[in-house]
Amino acid sequence: MVERKDVEAALQARHELGPEYEPHIVDSMLDTFEKRLEERLRERRPEVTHRLDLRLPITSIALGIPVTAIALSNAPGVGGIIVAIVAWIAIAIVNIVAALAGAARWFIPRR
């Protein structure tokens, strides 16, 4: 926090040095304000360490393709298509639940 004594010191320096040094004194005070503001913002804002975890989606696709092939080869026609659709819906639900659970971790306040 910028303290009163800092402002008073700047005013005293301006008084002692004269108006020709005023731009330098103002710039110095602004630098001090900016540094302290940045420090306070850094303290309030936690570091963000988001990493996109692609293991589950990639694994789902890698397993979904053979499951689809097996479903279509073992049950030709509409039955195989229905089994493949059910398998992909299950894969999608698992991925959506995992994504929502991961997103919830970022929005639930920690104590």
C-alpha cells in the first residue's frame, strides 16, 4: 500500500528541488504506485496452472473405433448401428462427466 509518508516525501522533494524536477518526481511516484499495485494484484490473483488433459478423449476415440468396428461386424444392419450409437453415446457421457468434474475443480473455492 502506498503510505502517506511516501507522498509527503515526494512533496518535500519537489519543494526542495524546485519545479524543474517535478516531472521526475511525479514519474518516480507513479513507478512506485504501479509496482505496489502489481504486487497487490499478484497476491490476490492465484497463479493459473491450467493444463488440458487429453488422455481420456484420445483413449475414448482409440477404443471407440474398434468397438464400432466390432459392433458393425458382429451385428450387421440396424442392430450393429444401434450398438455402435449406444457405445458412442456412452463414450460421450463419460467424457462430458469427466470434463465437468475437471471444470468444477476450478470453480469450487478451496478452504
